[in-house]
Amino acid sequence: MNREIPDDAVQKEALRRFKANVFQVLGHPTRIHIVECLRDGELTVSAILDQVAVEPANASQHLSVLRSKGLVVNRKEGNQVFYSLRDPLLIEVLDTMKLYFKKHLEEAMSMLQGMEG
């Protein structure tokens, strides 16, 4: 028997795969750091290197992953390459993760304080 999958289920699965792909790309601290550096707008590769403090080849690999997965875009001007976020909404995702982390850290701290008493 050949059962068709409802369009709704297909769309939900596609969305889950999209989310997983974004989180996979953000699964490295250096890539998150690069995205955070681009929070306020476009930067040159050298400006990114100043803030991220990794080897140029390492930064280049991470920027390539971010670009190939569509999280950042780049443009060339003369001999400089500028990077920016494809969609600044990504910063809201990271800010939400920060709130999530903080909430769970506060809960853990509260539990530890309760154990001391």
C-alpha cells in the first residue's frame, strides 16, 4: 500500500531539516563568534580577524562554511572582502540562546545554593 505523506508533514520535516542545518553550521564556537562580530553590520576579513583572533586560514574556512550555507554574504571591493549577515534575524536566534543559557545557569546556581544550606 502506497501512502502519501500529507503536505503539512512534508513542510514540517523540511523546516526541521532547515533548523538542524542552521544549528549544525552554528555548531562551532568560532562561527558563532564571527556571526556575533557581524551583529552591527558589514566587516572586512581583517576586521573579523582582529576580533576573532584565529589564524587567517582558519577564519577563511569558517567564513566559507557560513557563506556556503547561506548565513553570511560577501562582496569584494578592490582587494578587500566584506562580510555581512544574510539576515540579521540570526542575531535574535543567538540572543534567544543566550537567554536560554542564562535561565538554565540561574536554575543550576539556585540548586547548588540550596545544596549548601
